[in-house]
Amino acid sequence: MKDAFVASGWQTLLYKEVLRFWKVAGQTVGAPILTSVLYMLIFGHVLEDHVKVYDTVSYTAFLVPGLVMMSVLQNAFANSSSSLIQSKIMGNLVFLLLTPLSHWHWFLAYVGSSVLRGLVVGLGVFVVTAFYGQPGVVAPLWALAFAVLGAALLGTLGLIAGLWAEKFDQMAVFQNFVIMPMTFLSGVFYSIHSLPAFWQGVSHLNPFFYMIDGFRYGFFGVSDISPWISLLMVATALLVVSATALHLLKIGYKIRH
């Protein structure tokens, strides 16, 4: 009976986190889709006749998977990080601390809801932007694997950021000076082969690059590096970040006083 209660408890927390973003879907889902459409219209219109990345792929089609993955990553991070910091500031986090949920259950609920939000937004972006770019999906399992792993990684990073931050200003610093630059400098709008050798080397230090490059492979069957290398890098980063988040949850970092 105890195990059944705990299981229903973390499922309830997961359900609550999903409802939290779905109740304001216009803001959490609709707004990112609109932003991606604007990127598509502006960059696609300006650079379509001037940039050629792959011989058989138009620049507009090249943009689609990058914009989809960027939306997945940003929204997965925003979901877990905003939920925790809001609970801290509003003071209702104490009610979760009174439950018998373990650190694993917290992790599954927060990261699981982040993955779901990231995938929902990503699917919406794909449906809308594919109308303009019309990319094919050559290897859908590769695309799905990188979408799920990428959303899980950013959801976990959001969990860590939410545990660390004590006010919205700190969260904004983390998002604006870490997440946003790493996302935009990961090859969303370009191939790293168009960069000088030094910046290509810097790009290989960015885990976001591997997520987007591997995801793009699922659409076109070509990528800047082997998708197996990208998969290894993303999976390794996810394991490291997950272990860190679980440890912080276990010791009650900045949530138990």
C-alpha cells in the first residue's frame, strides 16, 4: 500500500506540473511557436538565395529542424526552472517537502513534464514551419531520440537552475547568459563548417551543438559530424547532469532549511 501511495504521489506531481503549463498554453506553447515562425520568415526570406548548406537542401528547409530543436530545448528548460523558482517565492514548496516523495520522484515529475512541454512545443513548431520549409524526415527514430534526450537534458538543467536560484533575477542570469548563447551558437541558423577553424573547435565544446546536429540528421540523413558521436555526447551529458540534479535533490539543496 505504501509503494502504491508513493507511485500515485509522483504521478500526481507530474500531472500537476503538466497542468501548470497547459492551463496557460497560449503563453507556454503558442508564443514559442509564433517566435519560431518569425525566425523562419525573417531568416528564410533574407538568406534563402544567399546561403547553401547542403547540396540537396534549401536554406529554409535547413532552418526547420534547428528551430524545432531550439524550441524544444528552451521550453524544456523554462518549464522546470520556472516551476521551482515560483514555488520557492510563493512559499508553496513546503507542501511538497511534507510528502513522502523521494528525490527520484521529484526528478521524474519535473523532468518528465519538461520533456512533455518541450515535445509539444517542438511538434507545434514543426507543423507550422514545415509548411514553409517542407523538410523530409529520413530517419525519424534519430530525430525522436535527440528530441527526447535534449528535452530531458534541458529539463534537468532547469531543475538545477531552479534549485540554485532564489529569485527571478538569478534565474534570468542563468537563462540569458548560459542557455540562450549556447542555443544560438549551436548551429541553429548555420553549419559549423561555415565557421573559421577556431570557432569550429569552440562549437565542439558546446553540448547543444550535438543535440541540434543529431536532430537535423534525422531529417536529412546528413550532418556536420557522425550522429553516433552526437548521441554519445548528449547521453553522457544527460547522465552527468542527472546525477548532479539527483544529488542536489537528495540533500535538499536550497529547499530544506
